[in-house]
Amino acid sequence: MSIRSHSLRWLVIYLLSSSVLAAAPDGVVAVSHPAAAAAGARMLTQGGNAIDAAAAVQFALNVVEPQSSGIGGGGFMLIHLAKTGKTVIVDSREQAPAAATADMFAPEGLAMPFPLASTRGLAVGVPGTLRGVDTALRRWGTMKLAATMAPAIELAERGFRVNRFMAEDIAHDGGRTQLQPETAATFRPGGVPLAEGDWLVQRDLAKTLKLIAARGPDAFYRGPIAHAIVKAQQRTRNEIGATGQGRMTLSDLAHYQVVIRQPLIGHYRGWTLAGMPPPSSGGLTTIQILKLLERFPLGDAAQGYGFGSPKTIHVMIEAMRLAFADRAVWIGDAAAVPMPQTGLLHPGYLATRSALINPDSRMVTPQAGTPPPWDTSLAARPHASRTHLESPHTTHFSIVDRWGNMVSYTSTIENTWGSGITVPGYGFLLNNELTDFNLTPTADAAKGNPGANDVAPAKRPRSSMAPTLLMKNGKPVAAFGSPGGATIINSVLNVTLNLIDHGMTLQQAIDAPRLSVTHATGPVSCESGARFSVAAQNALRNQGHIGLGEAGTDGCRQSIGSVQAVAMETAPETHNGAADLRREGTVIRVKPAIALPDRRL
């Protein structure tokens, strides 16, 4: 059966990377790494709720996936509270320091090359992950911070085996684990990159986590660790000189604040999605693409559509192109610049944009639309911002506890290995998140360009992260998300369409090959699979779609995203999960060994 028939009886469950057939009426964690999944399951077994488990997973990921996320970065945690039915967002996105300026990556008017800009202290944003996790625990958790950190401390202190994904990320690091001596000492000891199966112990990181567990987040945001962070981000590449030094101060760290946000709500074919509002573009762009597609019968093979058909793929590509054209212009940190969020999702505006999609032919390169007639917050249309290729490395996990509280959490240090800077003596990597801003300023009052994603003091850079909650008739059904830079949006979109339009189970929806376009010019990225056939690709080539390579060949060679998901069914009440084996996806079902009080929130 499928989500379309409201059954949600998914059978494939991975237990510490071993497949079993089961349904899970109690707690479920779905994580990209088995050791981190085990950390979350341990909290649930001890009577903790989904927020407690999420904290443990995030700290464990800092140890076993340090190239993707950690306390030196930031993220977005979506929390659904079972008792009240409310959904909230904990925004722990990194911020630009108070001394940041719009031209700091282009001091002479020309943007620094991205590889240089992103591997210096100038790229380091004020980290938010630790404040975010602590805030969520204090408001909605049931366990102390120290208890949730225990599994991560053990992993860092005792060590773990390097998996294939970490080994590949070290071997193909773009130099990031080689630039700074502390990073190289950890991941390339003696100049030799760690390989799959090697044992990795991180004593400095264990020391840091113990210090935070004993003294709380202020041990990080004030005091010796804060001093070490500020000093570390003052490093730069020799060929850049002083212009590459980070601008973060002790005051920036001490005054960092988490923001509690309301989710962005969208509707598609009778279903409801709760997602990330700005400064992430994830929720808005996902919902916009869905609404652009809603007039097409994507699931109807009799009309030439259906999963993998050229017609379905074509209209998906066109909707992505339109939405990403808007994203490049309009979306940034709404707290810093005006943003026409209402207009971008207004039915009238969406109708004009969707009308540009011809099911039989490819449009010329679309420009951003003009939502101000439906939203008076802006009066003119600016030009598109210049964006770089976002890193596919981030991480996502999803959790549901036995009471029905749910967490969908995406976190990152931006590029693989972040800035490549490990804080000396403390063992954690710093992000390069500020390169998610425009490297060259775009603000131009004469042209009505607000510089939506230009650097500014205390501003949060635009993100693509899209932790998502899918609901039906006001009830939560599934929580999911993905890493993947700008492709996050399209991974979430693909899974949503697979569930609603194509009637797939959750595991099938995750396993199915994915399609992604992240620019108005429309180069297509896709994954191989029998249902993305060479014949279908040839049909797309004949329409003028680019990025698929030569005619008659399989141009779908990418790997896109890593979706981890949990789900709820009410009749009978069961909780289920599905993991993505594009990484080491792991689902663990938990049945507490003791009677527990009602901890619905």
C-alpha cells in the first residue's frame, strides 16, 4: 500500500545497517550513520523524547561525520509537538560578524576565487549549532545536555572505524584536510589519508565535548574555546594576506542568538507541507515548484505522465528552472532585507509562472518573475545574484518518539570539511558558511535591487536546507529532508512527488532515482535507473534540455542527496522509518524497556 491510500505501511527497516522487516509502534531514528543513529536510539531507550534523541545524534555526527556538520557550524531543526499539534523551527544558522561588509570577498571589486575565499577565516560565520541544540533541549527536551553528549564523548574518546564515505571525502577533499596542520594531523596522520576501516580517535574533540557537558554552552561561546575560535579564524592563506583574516570577535560569539520561527506552510493536492522559511530558500522554493506543477497530472500514465516519463521529467525541469530563477533574485534573510514571500506564493503570481511551462517544448532561459503586484513589500525587480556551486555535504536526520513528537533536522559546516580550519587544541572544524552570501555585492537602489543575499553584519546567509513535515487532514504523516546544497530542494521535491503523485511507499520514494536542476539555464542532473531510461533522456535532449551528454547514452550519472525519513500512521498507530543508502543510512526502532510517563509536548 502507499501514502496515497493513507496506509503508510513501510516494511524496510535498517537496524544498525542490517535489514529487518518490521513496523515500529515506538520510537524511530533515521540517520546517515549507524553510530549516530545508535546515539539517538540510546536516548529513546532511556526514556528521552525526540528532542533528546536529536541532540545526541547531532553531537555524535560531529564525531563520525565531521566533514558535514558539527558545533563549528549551524542548521535548522523542525520540531512537531504531539500534544499541542504545533510545529516550530529552531534556526541556528550561522551569522556574519558585526564587522562584516558587503564587499569583504571582493575588496577591489572582483570576487575572490571560491576555493580561496572558502578556505580562510574570512569565510567563517558565527557558529549556531550548540546554541540551537541547547535551546531545543531546554524548551522541549527532558534530558540534560550532558546526558545527550555522552555517546559522542565515548565515540570521540574510544574511536570508531572510518567508513567508505569519510575515506572518500578525505581522499577527494580539494585540499581542505591538508591546508591546516591540526586538520591534517587528524585525518591525514603522518601525511597518509585515513582509509576505510582505519580507527579514528579524536582526543581533542572529546576534551571539548566534556568541557561543554560540564559547563554548558557558555564554555563554547565565552572563555578559552571562544578565544581559540577567534584566533583560529584569523588564519589565512599566504597568497591573500591580511584581507583573508576572519572578522569574528569574542563579542560576536557571546551575543549569538537562536531564532525560533514559525514554519512556512504550503499545500499540494490536499496535502500540507511545513517547511523552512527564510533565511533558507528550502521551504519556499520547494512549495513554489509543487504549486507550479499542480496543474499537471503527474501521476497519470494514461495522459502520458507517470514516474520517469519524458513528459513528467520535462515539466519538473521547467518548474525547477522557474523557481530557481526567482530564488536567485528574491530570497535572503528576511530580517535584513525586504522579501516578497507572500507574492512568491500568491496563487495569482504562481498561475502566471506556471503558464510559462509548455508540456511539449522547452522555454528559453527564464528570468525571475515580478511578485510585487501581489506583494507590496518591494516595488521593483532586481537582477539575479551571482551564486557559487553549493556543497553537497551537509547531513540530515529524522526522529519520531513513542509519543508522536517528531524532529526533522538538517545541519552543516557548508563545504565538505568546512573552511578546513580545525580549532587548535579543541578538535572541531569551523564552517565556511559566509561564502553562501554573494561574493560580489548586488545591491543597487537605482535598479531596485535590495541585495537580498549580500553580506551584512549579523545577517544569516541564504540556505537551501529543507527539513520538512508532510501532513494530511492536520495530522503529521512523515518528516524528512536531505543534504546536498541547492539539490536539497529537489531531493525533497522528488520524494514528495513520489509519495503523493506516484503512490510509492516511503522507502520506494527514497530509493527512486532523482532529478535536479538548480539554475534557470537548466543543466539537468539525474541518477541512473530503469525508469529514467535512455529513451526518455533522448526525448528530453530533443526538446533542448542540456546536461545529459550525447544522444543514445545514459547521462544520468550523479548521486543526489541522502534522505532520511520517519513516518506516523494513526490506524493502527505505528511509527516507521526509511533510510537512504546513498550514504550509510540507518533506521533503528526503539521499544523502551521501562514504563514511561506521557511526554507528548
